[in-house]
Amino acid sequence: MIELNFILTKMNIEQKQQKEEHNLVKKYLEEHSLVESNIVSFNNFINHRMQEIIDELNEQMPKEEIEIRLGKIKVGKPHIVEADGSSHLITPAEARIRGLTYSAPIHVEITIKQQEQLESHDVEIGKIPVIVKSEFCNLSGMNKEQLIENYIDPLEPGGYFIINGNERVIVMTEDLAENQPFIEKSKEKIMLRLF
């Protein structure tokens, strides 16, 4: 009888712990999104890392007769240039419907120095796909009514790209490091694994 009471008490404790763990997860999800890390990482890449890459390139460029320096990098807002030459901001809904890539232009300041003459230009070097609901998304800062007007569910978390009209997500996976030994102890054995 004592063993049965002990087992029941242990089961009750485990159930309470599971309930507390579920409450903890629910509380976290009330304040954060599952895709929040993707959006934060993308914003950091655009705001900081891209400029760091440009600065690293500048350090590696040889000092020759014609010196080329890359300056400030800027990422615009997603827009589309129509066949007639007109341009307007594009929303994720329009990109989906028209089968377009939801991307923004990347501009970099290029300075060319030749025999004490200095010439500077702002050049578009390409486009980068933009994560929906990131800082660089055209939906950023819109209220509930504005999102509905743009055919976006206000409860949608975002966190995905639109490439040729199709939604694409970043799938994070955890993988073991290659060529690294993993030593496991079990009972009286020691096992070495190498992937």
C-alpha cells in the first residue's frame, strides 16, 4: 500500500511539472513568435553584417594605380518596376498573385581614386529577398486595419520569403559536427563515434 501511495504521489508531481512546463511554453508564445529568431537574424544581417562584409572586402582590396573603395551599403524597400517604366512599392500579397520575388534593391557607394581624382557613385549591385514582417518589409509598422487593406492577416507572424510567388521558409536543423569524435559512456562500456 505504501508503494502504491508513493507511485501515485510521484505521478501527481510529474503531472504538475508537465502542466507547469506547458504554462511556461504558453507564456513564452504569448510574448514571442516561433519565427521571431528568423526575423531578428535577418534584420541583424541587413543592418549590421552586410556593412561588416563590405568593410572586410575593403581591407582585402589591393592598393594599385586605380584605387576602388566600397562605402556605405543601403537596402531599400521592396518595389517593382513595371513594363512602362513606372515604379511602386509591392506588398507580399501582390508578389504572391503576380508570381514575383518579394525583394529589395541593394545600393553601395563606390569611390574610385585615380591620380588624385576622386569620383563617387551610388550603384545598385543587386536585390535581396525580404522576409515578410521584417524591418525592411513594406508591412512593417502597419496597424491592423492597414494590414487587412493589404490582404494580410493581422495575426500572421511572417518570417518567410516569397520567391517567384511561392512562400519559402528557412528550416533550421541541428546536425552533428563532421570528423569530430563523440565519446559515450554506458554502464561498463565506452563507445567512440565519428561522423
